[in-house]
Amino acid sequence: MSDLRMGLVGIGMMGRNHARVLNSLERVTLVGVADPGGDRFGMAGGATVVDSVDELIELNVDAVVVATPTAFHLSTGLQLAAAGVHTLIEKPLATDVAESRQLVDAFESAGLVNAVGHIERCNPALRALR
């Protein structure tokens, strides 16, 4: 079985965390990061850094993590669903229920997985503090 080819959209605070984790996983290769601001913190590792989601899709990714500001979740998610890419979108899924429903419908109708990242909700340190 070949490695899972992952992409990442957004390499800000949460994106850097996702890049670190993706780069540490066995059988996962972070092949591309899309961020118009580039990778100013050097977290992409050996991944190709591109400016747009279209360029990321062209890298033949199997799945993508979306770690952009929430206002971009709908457009990015719809673009990935139309391209046939499984996606994990950081919470919140979208700005409102209607946008969330659009995303759910787009991924379901394409037969794709769309997950919502609740990374910090499952962080053992934060759970202990609660």
C-alpha cells in the first residue's frame, strides 16, 4: 500500500500544528501546502508550497486539511469536494448552518469523507485543565 498523499490549506497557527503532525506520521506524506503568504515559519518540510487550492489539487493529493480562517471554509471545501478530495476542515465547519449544510451535501453527494477537526478539544493537556 502506498503512502497517503496529504495537502494542507493554510499554514498559520493551526496549520503549523497540522504540518508538524502530518510530517511525523508514518505512511503519510505531506506533499503540498497552499497559502498565498507562503511558509514563513518553514513548517512545510519537504512539501511543495503553492499559492492556491487549484495548485494544491494539481499535486494529486488524496486528502487535505483546511486550516484557514472560517470565512474561507465554504469556498475551499466546495472546491475540494468538486475535485474529489477527502477533507478535514478545522472547526467551525463554516460560518453558519446553511454553509455547513452546503459542505455536508457537497461531500456526501460526491461520496467523500469530510471531517471536522476538533484538535484542541481532544488535547490531553487542555482536557486535564478542564
